[in-house]
Amino acid sequence: MSALRQHVADYLAMRRALGFRLERAGALLTQFVAFAEEEGTDVIKVQLALAWARLPRGASPTWVARRLQVVRPFARHLAVIDPANEVIPIDLCAVRVTRRLPYLYSPEEIAALMSAARQLKDPLKAATFETLVGLLACTGLRAGEAMRLDRGDFDAEGALLTVRNSKFNKSRQVLLDSTTVQVLRRYGRRRDELCPSPPTPALLLSSTGARLGHPVLQPTFVGLLRQSGVGTSAPRRPRVHDLRHSFTVVTLLRWSRDGGDVAARMPALSTHLGHRDPGSTYWYLQAAPELLGLAADRLEAAFGDGR
């Protein structure tokens, strides 16, 4: 094992012990080490990192910036151990990353997607996708979080879902309303009827009885969009993740209309969504024109016309 490869192993072990998952970073740093070994060096130089980040030829500026973001903290770590390693400047190939505005599903569109799911030929797949769409829409879970749920994470009596080791390696509990509890119970009975002895403890099963995963989720959801006609006139095709965005915006709209203190409730919503800080949740205030309009109405009511 080369010295640089050992440094990567030690660095990843240290960061993971602090709670960072670093799945993508670990894979990219391994690729970077292989590139450095081919170049015959165990020392990180700015030009070496830049040459690797620009692979393959013709890569976009965003691609290059994201690869450099992976190497930069590792290079900084090594520079403390051995000054022969260079620190990669923070502004090197920097790009401004903008968040894509979400597609906001209406209740009718969510119902249409669930109806399309019921038409899937495989009965287990149909039950799973109808349940998944509804669950994401009414809880705001990330799709990956829902697919990682095990049966034991659903507490029907307590009306709770336990989301384990999600983004930022954090776990949380999500409260469910009585309707969602009933739907999950009904799905569980149907799932166990169709697949009584699955090889996995997963709550949501694919048609093979395995845990539902992204390779099945993404193409199936595209098919549901096509069959239901949802988003056909949208500038960009709606995504599964937009169900989470829709839940958040609907929640904020409801709070704004009921006259309560939205700002005081934001930390609770951030916790529910698994956001690291309320700033990520506040982004939704600019994601929906209706929310901006309600905010403007409140300002006008509080401070007058101002003219």
C-alpha cells in the first residue's frame, strides 16, 4: 500500500469515527489516489489535484468544482502532517451552485400518481409504489429514507416512523397521522400476503421481494408520470424528490394562512425534515410564489403601505 493510500484510509477512518458517512468522498479519494500513483507521486500538489478533477476531458465546471471539494479537505489534512503537500485554494475553479426550483405537486396530481401506481402489472410493485408516493407526499421523507425503513421502524401504536442514519448520519422520529398509520398497516398486510417470506426486513419491497432501491424507483416513477400525465407541460420533468418539496411548501402555506408564528415553528419543521439547520428550510420561502405573496401581505399588514 502506498503512503498516500494509507493516508486516505486513515483520514476516512478518522472522519467516519466523527459521524461522517463519506460514501461518495471515499470512492472519489480512492480514484484520486490511483491517479496519483499512476503519476508516480505520494505528495498532493495543486496541479495534480486539478488534473484529476478535470477528468474526463470536457468535464463541466460544476463537475470539476465538486471533485476538487472532495480533495481539498484531504489535502489540507495532509499539509498539517507534511508541509510538502499543498493546500488547494478555496477559490480555485469555484462555481456558484444554485438550487433547482421544485415542481410543486397539487393534491390532484398526487392522487393521479397513486392511481397510476395501482395500475402496475405486478401486484406487489403496485402496492409498494402507491404507498411510497403517498408516504413521501404526507411526511416529506427523502425517498432514500423511505426505502431504508425496516418493518421495526414503523410503530403503529405510537404513530411513529424512526428514520435511522440518514443525511449527516443523524436519526430522527417522524410523527404520523391516523390515516397514514392505517395505510401503512394495510400495505403491510398486502405485502405479507404477496411475499410472506422476504429475504429482507425492509418495510417497502420491490416486485422480487427485495428492498426497494433507486434502480427500480427512478424508471418506475418516470413511467407513473407518463401514464398519469403529471408535469407534461412543466419546463423540467418533476422528480420523486419534489414530493418532499411539495410537503414542505404545503405545510408552510397552511401555517401562513392560519395566522400563527411561522418563524417560531420553523425549527420544528427543520427537525421533522432532518435538515441540519433552519436555513435549509427557509429556502422554501423563495421556492413558491404563493409563499412570497403571503409574506408580503403580512409585512404590509404589520408595517403599512410604506409609501
